[in-house]
Amino acid sequence: MGPSRFETMFNPRSVAVVGASEDAGSVGGQVFANILNAGFAGPVIPVNPHHESVRGKACAKSVSDIAEPVDLAIIATPASTVPGIIKSCGEAGIGSVIVLSAGFGEIGEQGRAVEAELKAIARKAGVRFIGPNCVGLVRPHLGLNATFLKSAAPAGRLALVSQSGALCSAIVDWAGPHHLGFSAIVSLGNSADTDFGDVVDFLAADPKTDAILLYVEGVQDSRGFISALRVAARIKPVIVLKAGRHNQSSEAAHTHTGALIGSDAVFDAALERVGAVRVHTFGELFAAAEILSSGKRAHGNRLGIVTNGGGAGVLAADRAGDVRIELPPPSSQTVETLDALLPPYWSRRNPVDILGDARPEVFKAAVTACMADKAFDGVLVMLTPQAMTAASDAARALIEAVGPSAKKPVLACWMGEASVAEARELLGEAGIPDFTLPERAVEAFSYLARHHRNRELALETPGPMSDLKAPDVQGVRMIIEQALSERRKMLSDMESKAVLRAFGVPVSTTIEATTRQKALIAAETVGFPIAMKINSPQIVHKSDAGGVRVNIMNAADVQTAFRDITEAAKAANPDADILGVTVEPMARADDARELVIGVSRDPVFGPSILFGAGGTMVEILKDSSVSLPPLNTVLANRQIDRTRVARLLQAFRDRPAVDRQAIVEVLLRVSDLACQFPQIVELDINPLFAGPDGVLAVDARIRIARPNARAGRFDHVAIVPYPGHLVREDFLSDGTPVTIRPIRPEDADSEQAFVRGLSSEARQMRFMHAVTELTPEMLARFTQIDYSREMALIALVEEDDGPAQRGVARYTINQDRESCEFAIVVSDDMQNRGLGTRLMIALMDAARDQGLRAIEGTVLAKNGGMMQLMEGLGFATRHDPDDPDVMIVERAL
């Protein structure tokens, strides 16, 4: 993959401080002093035209006067000077910069203009920078403290990335006494150039980092944010604290969906999709930091609690219920072990109450038994200071019980202050996370459990895709374009249902009627009983305006309903254009449940999908869940299960279960619609009747807007959907038809079968080491890909029992974002038939489609067939300088 483009930023060998001085009260003076005091091993060069030397080091007048190579420049000068300094850095070959200076976008219009100039100059100069208006960067293991923080951060395995410099300062000040260590502390400031996605990408591959903490105030590049977190969270825990949880869009919602989805719900949906864990308070972030710094990982959510105080155990148990942590009873073997040690009135359940007079050896025995108990995925040990409690001795007993090789996470909660201070010091030195409150300790374990759960969910293999009919994309585009040409923001009822029907969603028939007579004709056409609704582009919520009548049974009632509906709507909305009514048959859905499915456009993450309980009380019930498209079968089912109404979809009493698969298909169709059409701002299906025999969209409304003319195919979505435009049909040299298409999560079984069917030699050539079976982690990584940063194309050949995978080619985009590294393998029975050539041509076309300029790979020198293929496709070849058995192949695109 080559070095990261941020290698010199995070692992510099030399540093220059522009604005360094002897004044410890200035930002430049403090930063320069911090770097020297932290013990950075490489050259540290002060740059200041007003000094000959700073702290005994010769001072350069400007960046261009520095005689030696510099990896990283830190700028602490007035904002107006920064663009020129960045330009000089580029000319001097300094590609990484940290801008500490304030006075940019955070101060208003004038500052935003300077920041825009800074970004433009940096881009032209080939310089990447953190900031402006930031605290800086800390890499403790390098002795690099490129900040103006007063406290030094201890070295450890935890990375913190924050948009708040004050939060960095608070955590660093808190870290030392709590034995918390960092691999990196990154203050992003205004994130004018380097954003969360860039930093998380680096930290995901950083061998010094075991877990990542993020403090987020706002996300600028949603696709980069999600893509980076998605990769990182599969490798190591990612914990996110998001500020501004109750911010709502100022724009009035035009649909039920728009009213139900707030920005915070969408942010939650984004984190759910990537597998990160969210915390909601500063205290929870500290708890997460402490447990993650221990390096322990849970393999489930079952917690065993050992306590010498019943009340403390109850508090912990209550909080466990709040955060969905299971407290299973101890096994019979554990009970038998503790019966021999404890008085007969000990709890014999979880929490394991070992009573207030428990001696240190009892603590040790109880903890040892619970650690060995397979019923528990982790153990929380609690102590309340009582008359006969030796807090420090109990801590030593716990440390001895845990030892250096404990496989389960063990947490401590020594409650109190003065009498347990020494014990806490002992626990911290031993690396056992210690908390002052039972609730914080339980929450900390819940982060480990949620990280494990998220990883397990990421490894789920979706079932086969339904055999859904292809949508009429062109028809929908014509409907929407006609409405936009008329400068309308809302589609009519008939248009909305036509769009849904074109995408395969079952809808009820709707006929528009401008007069009483036409309403009667429409009623006779669809058949009684009917529903009649007002038809007005300005009236969105028809029931609120008195514009709905249902169960109309005869012609006379049609005449009356038409008059009543139009008069009521006019009275409620005097300025509305009343176009008449719509007539539709009453939905006949036996044992149906009323649901809502919708789309709303978030300003940061783009379209989001809502599912929940529907009907006229939808905004009162607020029983709904939110996901980001694109959805697949697993994600759609998971979204349904996050609602209370999911239980109503099952059979209960005398009501049969609904056709759940039909609901899933509607979610998939709506997801596809949202991805295909950036013009759709809001979409509302309410109610969607769901019964044993299927589903029916009874009411639908769609709000539209013309998208940015320069937007790309999927620029409006945060997660790139399946690139169907890359599917191609071809023929092999012997005439065998072959389909080459991007891989899908549903291809997991065929991918596994394909690898199993390869000869040992073919597997050796592909993986360069012995592989007989893909692990669940490998299978998920190979099939659940992020199309914005990688691509995998599979070749399918039709056989007697259906299409079979016979080849796969994939690339991953390198850190430079301009080139990619590829791999390819073809089944043994398809050799010498041109399949490899066709796969590689398709892969290179896909890379060009993504704007890449070069493709490269490594091939075993003894793989003659592959080397011949590479030479035939115009690849240049050379020996790997680090391995004589490997060839490097590369080609411009």
C-alpha cells in the first residue's frame, strides 16, 4: 500500500516552528519549549525573522532559509501571514503543516476569506495541514508535543481526535493521575484541510494505536468520515462523543418523515452503520478512555459483579439494565466454590455479594471463581469502605487474582475517596481500570460489549437478494423533471404513487377529480367503498385541514364529501390552490398493521431512511428507526427490529403474522430510489398497510428540488451504493458467456466456495501464503466493501445449478488517492480462456471511472502465467528490492 500521505505529519523526523520565540507566554514560544522539553529526537528548527537564536538553537529568518530537510512545520504567526508561509513550505518541500493560528473561519466573513485563500494555496503547493485555530498534535512515543498545552500527555495506546482544544487540555490534565496514556492527541480546529476521515484513516493503520476516541462538533466530509470509521472500527474500538445532540433543522418539515428524523438520529444511524460506539457525556468519554486504555476486549455483554455492599450491587445492576448488559447467575461450580468460603447467607446470585466483612483473600477467591465462570464475559469488582474493610489489601488481592494474562476484562470500583486513595493508586499502576461510581464502571463495560456486538454485526452475511423487478428509472426521471420544469416542489398524489409503482412498491389506485361529477365517475371506476382526499399542492397534511373522508359508500355521499372536503380545506388554507380531490378505493388489507417508511435529506449525511409505526398518530407515537442507504436485506431487517412495532408484525392472539419480506422489499426499493435520485428531498409512505398477504402504500408524498448541476452520480449519499453501471456481459475466447460485476455482500457464499475450489498452488499465488478457508473476518472484508475506496469484480459463468464464480479481481486505493493496488485470481478450470484479461480490463476501467491515475501490484516471480498477463496488458515490471521472489508490476491508467 505504500506510506501514508500523513506519515511526515504524524511521524516526523524533523520539525520547524514558525513563530518560535523566547517568550513563554506566546503560542510560538510555548510550542517550541514543549517540543524541546518532551525530548523530540530529531532536529527542531526555530523560524523567526526577529531572532538570531531561540533557546540556544540557531534561528532561520524564514522557511526558505532552512538548510536541512524538514518533515513538519508548525505555524504560530498572525492569520494574515499564514497563506504566504504555506506557499513557502511547499516551495521548500515541506508537505506537512500544523496551523495553530486563530483568526480564520471562526471569526466571520473576513476570516472565511483568508481561510479559503489558505486552502487554495495549500492545494496548489501540495501541502496538507491540520487546523487552523487548533491546539496542535502530540505523539508521546516520539517525544513530540507540538501544542501549547500546559501538561504533557503520557505515552500509551489510545488516540484522541478532537475539534475542541479545551477538551484536549482537560483530558491531558486528567490522564496522568488516572494512568491513561496516548499514542496520539490531534486537535483539528477548523478542519479546513485535514478532517476526521484523514486522521482516522492514519490511526486505523497506526501500530501504536489500539483504540480511538473522537470528540465531534460537526462533520464536513460525511463520506470520508463514514468510510474511515467503517475501516477503523473493524480493526480497533472507535468511541465517539458528539456535541449538539438536540440541534434541529430550522426548515419546516414537509412530511411526517421530515418531522420525525432529526440530525442526531441520522448521526446515530451513521455510527451504527460503521460499527463505532457512541457516548453522550464527557464523563462517559472518560470512562471509555479508561477501559480502552487497558487493552482488554470483551467477547459478549454478560457481566459478573462481585461486591461487598448490597446497595452498591443494586446500583450497578440498575445501570446494567439501562444499558442492556446481562447479569446472568453464576454457574453451579462458582456457587459451590463460594459456598465453601462465605457465610451461608451470601447472595448466591449476580451481583455476587460477598458481604461487608469480606477479607482480601475472599475478594481474591470470588474474583478468581467469576473469571473462570463461562457465564461471564467480564467481571466488575466493587468495594465499599466499611469498618472491617482493608481497601488496599483488597486491591492487592484483586491484582494478584487478575494477573498479567487475564483473558476477560476486569474492572474495579473502589467507592469513596480518602480511605481508598492508596488502593486506587495500586489498581491504576497495575493497569486495572478503576471507577469511583458503579454506574460509570457498568457503562465502561458496555462500551467493550457494544464494540464486540458491532464487530459481530459487521460479520453477518446477508441472505440472497430478492428477485426484484428492475425499476423504471427513466420513467421516474421524466415525472420528476416535468414537475421541476413547472417549478413545483411537491409531486401530486398520483405522481408520487407513480414513482413508487415504477420502483416496484405496491400502491393503491388514485384518480384525480376536479368536479363532483368527475369524482363520482372516479368512484364508480375504482368501486365502492372509497376514500376521498383534497388535492392541493400547498396542503401536505390533508387530515389536519379536514381534507379526508373515508368509507364513502354511495353516489350521494360522494357529492356531499366533495363539497365538505373542498370547503373545509379552503377555510383552513385560504391561500391554497384547490385542484379538486383524489379518489381511491378503501384499502382492503385484512389483519393489516399501519407502518410508515420514508426518506429525509440530512444536510451532512444526505438521504436517511425511516421505518416505524404509521397512521395519523405517527408523530405522537414516535416509534421509528433511522438508517442510511444503501440498505441490504440484513440492514433492513435490523432496522425493523430496532422498533417496538416490530413485535406487532409477528403473530399474536388471533392475528396472523404479516409478510415481513414484503416490508423488507419496500425498504430496499425506497433505499434504491433515494440513491438513484438526488432530486428527492423528502418521501413519505404513510400508511403502508402490511398484512399476511403483502403490503400496500395507501398514501404517498414526495418533495423534490433540483440538485447541484455539478454533482456526481452519487455525491448526495454518504455511502456509495452498488455501482451497477460497472456490470458488463462478455464472452471468453471459446465463446462461453461471462458476467463481470462488482461484488455484493450477498456473494459471501459464492466467494467462499470459489476459494475452496482453488488448487493449493492457485491459493499460494493469490495470497502468497497458505490459505485453505476464508475466516468470517476475511469473508466480510472481501464482500462488504466500501466502493468509494476499493473495488472487487467477480466473474460469473452459467452452470447447471446457476451462475458460479470463476474469478475475482480487486483493487484498493492507495493513501495518495491517485493510485491503487490490485490482486486477481482465476479458477484453475478457466485458465487460458481469456478470463484474466477481461477481468483486468474491467478492473482498470473501474479505476479510471473513479479518477485513479495508476494501478500497481505484486506478483510472485515464479507465477509465469500472471507475468505473461501483465506484460500483455502493458504493465511495467521490476524486482521488489526487499524480496527477490516478488515482482512489482505497474501501469498508468
